Amino acid sequence: MVALKLKKKSFKMRALGVLIATIALAVLFSIANSNFLSPYNLLITVRMASELGIIAAGVTLLMVAGEFDLSVGSTYALSPMVTAILYSNFNVPIIFAVMVGLMLALVLGFINGFITTKAGIPSFITTLGTMLIYRAVVLVLVGGMPIKIRSQALISDVIGGTIGELFPVAIIWFLFFIGISYYILEHTAFGNKIRATGGNKEAAIAAGINTTRVKIITFMFVSFLAAFAGLVQCFRLGSVAPLNGRGFELQAIAASVIGGTSLFGGFGTIIGTALGVLITGMIKNGIVLLGVSVYWQNGFLGAILIAAVIINTFISKRRR
Amino acid sequence: MCKKAVTLFVVLVMLLAVFTGSALAYKFALVVHVAGTPFWIPVIKGAEEAGELLGVEVQFMGPEEFSVEREVDYLETAIAQGFDGIGVAISDAEALDEPIARAMKRGIPVVAFNIDDPYTPNERMAFVGQSFTIAGNVLGRELLKDEEIPANAEAVVLIGEPGNAALEERCDGIEDILDERGIPHERFSAPLADPSTAVDMMKSYIRAHPNLKIIAASEFATAFAGMAMKELGMEPGKLLLAGFDLTPDHNQMIKEGYVKFTIDQQPYLQGFQTVMLLYLYKEFGLSPTDINTGVAVVGKDDIDQVVELAEAGYR
């Protein structure tokens, strides 16, 4: 009965589909190995999804606005790397180092948005370029070596510590940014503008929406989230490796798409993305749990990705 | 349709239950930073054969591409899922400290293999593998031994994964010796996972550096340098080449004389001994101790025999 009511709104149906898939996977894994449901293992599973989840929340907003950001993985490495260098090599107070890292991210996002909108080229190309450039900057900065960042300061615990023995703060940040992104998309005028910009750009412009501004701001938001996720990771591990975050750009898009976000803009839900991210975390965890060769991991993700899109397409066709 | 889906689901669950049931005494995890290279084949074989001898299940895991953070994910997963012992390649001196300490605290013994963390605190119980700086030194000395090096000779040191601390240390070790001999050197990176690009890059590099005399690799990229020489029509021995590890391309280049030798860290032992140490600790409480798996120089004379063993998965 519940399902019937929801059928009216296909976006809810899509989110429901992902929810069912998430639960089915969880049931599957817990039957295969009872360890899956141990609180510690569940915590680790969600934690593994957290950093990607923070990024994917932003990536979903951007995809709803009709654009992609392939540079998130590089920003995820570059911003914390700058923070770590300032703190460890130049003795800049940690709080300023963090702020510089985050502000740098806003600049990186602005560059992505500015080039895409002003030059009128596809963001896929812009951010493919900046992905390579930002990564090159990381490698030039440190010559390939990881940089340590061990700080006793409160801020490092707040961003990337653990509560008590085991509970990683990363999970709280994941929920926090999912919440913020959900609120922006569903309950603000800016959210409507994002959806209009990605759904029908001409109509949006006719309605007086400054689509350029909307896109640039969204690009900056995504970069900010990518940098923040990078900081969470670097404070958790105590070091930044220059190759961190490689592949995150596609995983974030995959998680969004599994969650029902349209590749063509105008449509997507943050809840769906959060579930999509959890699925990727569960696959990572489940591969080890099942004792399957780890080489299968991306294969499973790929299969689920395709299945999700087929189901989504099927649902939206049936609706018409 | 719903019925079909449910049936399929049930069958899947049953299959999974069959596959994952295990009656072995212990379950050990071997966690690495990059699973997608042929290097681990003998490591896995060694670990599995030790497992068979001892009645232990061994599971090998790690990200396909080099990634410290993903390695941490695997390590944490292994801890959370209650493995009885963990072997780990410590690819970053900081990032793995905390999870390793956590494993030890939960009573899961941890032994480092392949890469260690000797300079900063780390709670792993022992290390099974090569000493990288020393291995680099050995390569440098062995390569220059009995060779006449022209006064204007230049050297290049190859590093396929910049940021991989083990490779960086080997480069440092090689460069120490080059510095001792006053040979100018620089670093260059050819992609290990993309041989055709790597060969092209090495060709351009060799052409652009007429005084180049020495190519030393911190991994097996010397194989690509050898192929580049061959494609450029250079005689074997015109440049001095040496690198690390046994891969089919590398072995072939040694046979043909383009690469003078390779240094084998005997990875079979790294898998075998890690499992052995973990087992002995679990079963009898014997403290794991460091095991040096050696610096085996393999040149043209030994290569045939070594290749035979490599094909069997032992080298």
C-alpha cells in the first residue's frame, strides 16, 4: 500500500528502489557472515563511505545543476596537502592552515565554474583538465612524498578524530553535509534554481535565474566539500599522500547515479546519493567478508551501477 | 516477477553461505597498498602454501591501484571482521599506525611484510622483507662494479610510483652510490602498469640524453628501458641497466643482455614467513621476529633457472 502511494512521485520511488537494494545487500552480507552486523563492522562500513559521501553530496547538487566535476579527487588531495605543508613545514597555526586549505578549495571550484560558464565548454572537459592540473600541483609541491600532519590541537579531533574509542567523527560530518545538501536542494530557493538550471536552462534564464552564478556557486560548494572530506581523511590518518582520492570523481558520480541522479541534469535526490554511497561502502566491506578476490570489487560496483540505471529508466518509463 | 526475484535471492544467499563457510583453525589477512601488480603472485602462493601446511585460511586484499587510504580501509575492515592475524605492507609511515595499534589492542597480532615502518613508532610485532635503502646501495654498487664509466656519464633513476616510500628509499640508496662516484643523476617516472607508453617514454628519454650511461630502477621499469634500447637499435650493454623484481619482461631483457641484473627480494618468503609467524604466535605464543628475505642478485647466468622457478610461482 505504501508503495502504491509513493508511485505517484517517481523520485520517491527511485529512492525507495535504492533503499530496497541497500537493505537487500545488507541482508545478503549478514546471512553470509554474521560478523557483518557487529556494531564495529557496521561503523567501519559507514566510515568507509563517509569521505566519499561528503563529496558525493556536492557532486549530486552539481549534477542536478547539469554539470560534472571530475576534479574532486584532486582537490581532495591538494587542499589538505597545502594545509599539511603550511602546518608541518612552515609552522603556521593549524587553524589558519585549515582555513587556507578550505579557501583554496573555493578558488579551485571558482576556476572550474568560471572556465565552464564563461568559455562555454562542457564541465566534463574543464574539470578533466583541472583534475590533471590540480593533481600535478600536488605532485610538484611534495615530489611524490607523503606529508605528516599530527596535531594535538582540538581542531584535528573535531575534523577527523574519534568519539570515545571507536566512533569516527567522519560519520557525523557525512550526516551533517548530507543534511545541509538535502536542505539546500529541497527547501531553499537556491535549490529550486539549481534544479531549474539543470532541468531546462532556457526556461531558467527566462525566469530570471542567473544560471552562471548558480553553477559557479555550486562548483565552489563541491570543491569545498571535497577539500573538507580530504581534511577529515588527513586528520584521521595523520598524513596526506599525494595520490589520495584518485578515482573518487567517478565513484562519487557512480554513487549519485545509483541513488537515482540523472546524468542529464535537473533531477536527483540527496537521500538516494547517501544510500548509493552506503552501497559502495558495503561492497568494499562485503568483498572482504565473503572472501571473494578483491579484484572483483570494482566489478561488483559496475554491475550494481548498470542495474540501478536500468531500474531507474524502467521506473520513469512506466510512469509515463 | 516478484516470486522469481525472491527465489533468485534465496539461491544467492545459499550459495554465499556455502562459499563462506570455513572450518579452518585461523583466518589471516594479508593487506597491501596495490593489489593490481604481478609482484604479489609469489607472495600469495607463499602465503597460501604456508596456510595449507598449517591448516590456516589466508585472504589477500588491497586496492587495485596504489592507494594508502584504501589500504587503511581494507586493514580496518579486516580488524572489524575478526581476522585472527594480519600481515600488512606499511606503505605510509603515519597512516597505518593507528589502525595497527587498534588491531594489537584488540588482540589481533600484526606483522609487517614487504614494507616496514622502522623510523617512526609503530606497534607491528615484526617485519618480513627487504631493507630498501640497503637494497638500493647493493644495486648501485653491483651495477658499477667492474664497469668503466666515462667522465661525462649521466644516470637516471626510475621510480614508477612516486610517493611509494619503499621505492623512494631504494632510489635514495641507489643515489647514495651514484653520489659517491660523482655521477650526476636525475629521477624519471615511467608508468609500470602501461608498458607501451613506458617504452615510448624511455625511448624519448634515451634520445634526449646522449650522455646517458646508467639507468637504474627502483622497480622493474628497466624492462621498458631495455625494450626501448632494442627498438632504438642499440647494442645490449651500451647502457648499464639494473632494477628490482622478476617480471616476465624484465627476465627476458636480462636474458637478451639489455638489463645487467635484477634484485629479487624473494617475495614467496614474504608471504610464507608472515603466515608462519602469525601462526606460531597464535598457536604457541612465540613472538614474531624480523626476517630479512634478502637481496638476491639475478643476472644473465642465473636467469634461466630463476625463470623456471618464477613460472612455478616461487620467485
